[in-house]
Amino acid sequence: MPTASLRQSLRRLWALEKFGYSLRVLIALAGSMGLSSWLGQPALVIPLFLGIIASALAETDDSWRGRLGALLATLLCFSVASVSVELLFPYPWLFALGLAVSTFVLVMLGALGERYATIAQATLILSIYSMIAADQRDGASLNFWRDPLLLLAGAAWYGLLSVLWDALFTHQPVQQSLARLYRELGQYFKLKAALFEPIRSLDVEERRLQLAQQNGRVVSALNAAKETLLHRLGDGRPGTRISHYLKLYFLAQDLHERVSSSHYPYQALAEAFFHSDVLFRCQRLLRLQASACAELGTAIQLRQAFHYSEANAQALDDLQASLDHLREQQNPAWRGLLRSLRALSGNLSTMQRQLASASNPDSLAGEQDSSLLDRQPQTLGEALSRVRLQLTPTSLLFRHALRMSIALVCGYAVLHAIHPEQGYWVLLTTVFVCQPNYGATRIKLVQRVSGTVLGLLAGWALFDLFPGTQVQALFAVIAGVVFFATRSTRYTLATAAITLLVLFCFNQIGDGYGLIWPRLFDTLLGSAIAAAAVFLILPDWQGRRLNQMVANTLSCNADYLRQIMRQYESGKRDDLAYRLARRNAHNADAALSTTLSNMLLEPGHFRRDAESGFRFLVLSHTLLSYLSGLGAHRETLPDDASDALLEDAAERLAQSLDELAAALRDGRAPTIHSDAEEALAQQLEQLPEDIDDGHRLVQTQLGLISRQLAPLRSMAVHLLKLGSAPPAGQP
């Protein structure tokens, strides 16, 4: 019997996100290789492998019923694509027209959602595989159906494995997505703890920037977990297991709102309590909670019980003791700051209770709206409407579709002009390298070329070291598994692996050595075409839409503020409207962070706004943290004389955010200073001594939000001035 450590290692291996995917690919490739060897027809390997690869690339997360439906749709698309290629292959002009139209249509299907975009991309790849197969037999019309059938057989073989796997292990993707979510959340806790270091020279802006960028990763994990859960909810009531995971997802949402909240500027706290250990106590508790989030993620992934460490409870007690000591000093200068620290302590205490109960999330459920918003089109009319909305040159998807179509037609024209050997690999390289923006294309180009060179060198060496065809067949299968295990995280290695697979497969039926130089030339040519297309054809320079991204961030924050204030009237209830407003605000913040990261990869004069953009991101994320602080303490407030002030202030702040967003969208410079906003901030900062803690917290948070408006206005004016200035070296 295996030892306990071996069992634990096997459990960890099984729980890995890529293990199931890689194992399915291994079974599919090994089965196809074994079949071709048993039949004595090594020529079957290439089309079967290509069909498997295309089907695996088309795979999206879903329930087994949804995956079966997606498989049937994928096979239909693959059939039409492969037969069309075979029929049009002898007629270059018709083929070029069909290539342009089909590419444009397939890319535009991305408007319907990620699932459709994935299937459309895989269909485009399979159509090029069909071109490669037709080119191998010199376009001969004899048995033209053979290669399409083999491609479809490979695709159907992997698809059936995928459906069967999902039927047997339907909850594994949910566990993996939730585990990733809690790991990313734990990293956010860790970075948030770094803000509580009481150092006077602390670079708060740099740490806030890191926090904003990590927030983007948390938001991405939240969205992925939501989609995974949504695919398994169906139309009926969720089962016990899914209900359990759904509550863990909602717990992660609430933890995210709480940990992203701020109750006072950290530098002011560090200055006031420089000689106290209270901020160190906050920092230690947050770091312990960060570890707890990571441990919870591991427990979910390995399906083990989660045990919350006793050290966390002791850390909270130490924090409370430190606060009690500060209150006993009765320093009048600390009165307002101590109230903010008390709100912070209450927030940390709530997160402590939530994490301690994570092993039994039912105890935290309360009255919970468990509905999730499905963003997929529900009717054919809605689907057509979404595509129609994207049919404009201002749409990034339209630009990418047009760019991809022109790039592939240009590549096809180059093939007929120079007649390179194995020339259709040029089109395949173009499809993989040509990305929606310049930065992503630049990264993919470098990875594709370097991975191809690495794979060709390894292939050349392995041909000499292992000349036997059976050993090379084994290497081909292993290379295919490595490709799918690394393609989303280490693309250079994945490209090297798929290059090895191609070399070994072609060496089964011919001369693999003869493919080395053509493969390198095709990769360089296809990469050059993709780079030229992205640079010259309706380029999507991120700086040109920075104003729109910033405006969207401000608008979403305004909606979030309005939803929060409604909750203070009706009481805390995480209904769909509130969760949607909160998620939109965080999504907009994450999208701005991604846009700025992409800007850094663009040519110098196109990224001149990047520094200002990152400063705006810090301001925007700080604003969002103050909003989150307001949202974290939602409760029904008792009637008070300040109610009218708070309602009026919240609406005026939301209107100011909306007005600032509208000015950015229209390219109008807003006023830098607003006397009305300054007066409102001063009014909110005048806190009566007899006000209850609930109203005090709301008024304090609104005051912090109002103080963010002036720097936001100033930065907006600066961005608009930069946007109107011509690039360096241009009139």
C-alpha cells in the first residue's frame, strides 16, 4: 500500500488545474498513435493529431450536458470549415475570398462571449490544418474527403473523452477555480498588510499601485469562478455540493469587499501612532488572514477539511488590547483617529469570524440572493444584436476581425508569390501571433519565434540521439501533453513542444530534417505579417482609449455608491443589483490596470500617458477602497438629524463622479477646483460629538470620498491635455 506521503502527493497531482486536461490529451494522442501503429498506417497520425489539438483548443468549461452541446456545435463548425477548404483549395481567388469572409465572421463571433470565441478560434485553426493536409497531397482531388474525416475523427475522439471526464468529475473545475480565487485573495491580503507598516517614508503610492494590479487578478479569478459555478447551476435548484461552493464564492466576494476597504489615509495613521504597536497588530492579523486564505484555497482544491489557526484569534485579541491601551491615554488629538481604528478593527474582526467559519459556510449564509448574472445571449435575436453592435470601426473586436482577415489574405498571397515549402504554417503562425493589441502581439511574437527555435534545435538533436520511430512517436505524444499543460502559462515552452510534435509526426512518414528550415522560415514570415498587421491596420493604441477607460471607472464607482446608500436605507442584503454594481466597479478598476500594463509594451510616443494613467489608477483604487469601506459596514441606520445631509452628500458625490466621467468621454476639460465640493468636504468633516457610530462611519467615509474628487479632477485635466498633445516628432 502507498505511504501517506505518496497518497498526499498523488492527491496534490490529481488536484492540479492542468492535470486532468493533460491526462485527457495524453489518452487521446496515445490512442491515436496506437491505432495508426496497429493499422500499419503512420500517415493517419498527422490528421488525427491535428483534429485532437483543434478539439482541445475549442474546449471550454461547462457541465457535461453543456460540453456535449458545445462538442456537437464544434464538430459542425469543423465539418463546414474542412470541407470548404477542400472544395475551394484548387481555386485561389475563391479561396482567398472565402478565407477573408470566414475569418471575419469567426472572429466577430467573439461578441457572443468567451465560449463562442474559443470555438471560433479553434475552427479557424482547424481550417488551416485542413490547408496543411491538402497541401501535403498537392491539392489532389482524389479522396478529398479522407483528411476532413480524419480531422473530425480526432476532434470527436478528444471531445468524447472531454464529455465523459466532465460527467465523472463535474465538480473538479469548481474546486480549482475557487482554490485559485482564494490564493489570489490571500495575495491581496498580504499586499494590503504592507500598507500598515508605520514608516514615515513609506512609498504608499507604489504599494497602492501593486494593490490595484493585484485587484485585477482577484477580479479575474472572481469572474472565472462565477462562470464555472454558473455552468453547473442550470435552471433548477443547486445540489448540496454546488450550494456549498456557491456560498464559498459569496464569502470570497464579501472578503474582497472588506479587505479592499480603507477607513482613513494610512500615512496619517502612521504619523499619529508612530510610537504605538497598533498598526503592527493590524498588519500581523492581515498577514495571518492572508495565510488562512491560501490554506483555505488548498483545502478546497484537495477536498480536505479547513482548520483556522488559533494564532489568528490571539492576534485579534492583541489588537483589541492595543486599542484599549490607546483609548486609556485619552489623547484628544487621537479621538477621530481612534474611531477610524475602531471601524478598522471591527472590519478585521468580521473577516476573522468569516474565515473561522469557512469550513461551514452555511453558518454565514443568512438571507442571501444566490442568483448569478448570465451574460451569455439567451436568444438568437440577442446574439445577432450583440454582433450588430460590434460592426463599427470603433469596436476593438471589429478592428481585430478586419486585421486578422487582411493578415491571412496577405499571407495567402505571399504563399502564392514565393511558393515556400510547407507554406501554410505561415498562416498558422499569423493566427497565433496576431493578438487584439500591440503589446500582446509583441509578447506572443517573441515567445513564438524563440519557442520555435528552441523546438527545432531540440528536434535536430533528438533525431540523432533517438533514430527509432517508436521512440519518436513516444516523444510526439509527450510533446503534445507538454504543449497543452503550458500553453496558457509558459507559451515559449509550449511552442517548443508543439514544434517537436510536428517534427516527430512528419518524421513518421517522411523526412523530419527537411522540415526544420521551412518551419523556421514560415514562423518568421508569419510573425512579420502579424506584427505588420497590428501596427498598420487600425492599430488599437491603448492611450487613445485611456480617457474612456477612466470615465468608465468613475461611472461604475458612482453606481456602486448609489447602491451602497440604498443598502443603508433597507439594511444589508447582498442582492444581485448590489453585487453587480460592486463587480462592475472592480471590473472597471481591473480593466484600467490591464490597459495601462498593455501601454507599457507599446512604442515610446504611444505610451506617453502611461505615468499619468498609473497615478490615476492609484487615485481610482483609493476611491474604490473608500467606497468598499462604506459597503463593508452596511446596516440599517436609526433615524438621525444627519440623514438628510448624508443622502444629499452621497447623491452629490455620485453626480460629481458622473459629470467627471462625461467630461472625459467628451474630451471636455472639467474644472480643476469646485467650491461646492470643498464646502461639502468641510461639512462632512464636521462630526458632532453626540452622533452614533453608524452615522459617524458613513459621514467619515463620504468625507474621504469627497477629498478624492479634487485630485481626480486635476489628473483628469492632465490626461486630457496629454491626449490632445501630438506625439513626439509629429506636428
